[in-house]
Amino acid sequence: MTPDFAACVLEGLLLLHEELSVDPEAPWYVGTPHQTQVLHDELWLLAGALNPHSSSVLVEAWYEAGRSALLPMACTGELVSSRHHAA
């Protein structure tokens, strides 16, 4: 792990937190410490697999994956934001 890799994941986490916090279609995300840790872990795994050149690429890859452990239990496993449907 390099400092640039860690910085990419952290910046991606901040970008994703900001986007999900204002997305009216994602009322299940409120930014609790547990949710933040789940996002961090998911982004870290994606970054390790993709080795992205920027945090925005990493966030886009998270949306394109279309799945997250953050989802409410009643969901089918697909993310509900229209950004996910567009990906």
C-alpha cells in the first residue's frame, strides 16, 4: 500500500459519503460509524482489484458494482439510487 493508494481510497470515501448524504433515493444512508466502515472496506477491496488512477474512478466503480452491504435488510441486494441504475 502506498500513500497515494490510501489517499485515493480516503478521498473516494469522502466523495461517496457526500453523494449518498444528499441522494434522496438513499435514505438508508446516514453516515453512522458502521456505515462509514462498510464503505471504506468496500472501496478498499475495489481499489485493490482495480488500482484506480483517481478517487472518482473508484466511486464510479462502486456504483457500477451495484451491490453493497449497506443496504436495508428488506432490499434484494441491488442499490436503489438512480445513479446505480444509470451505470
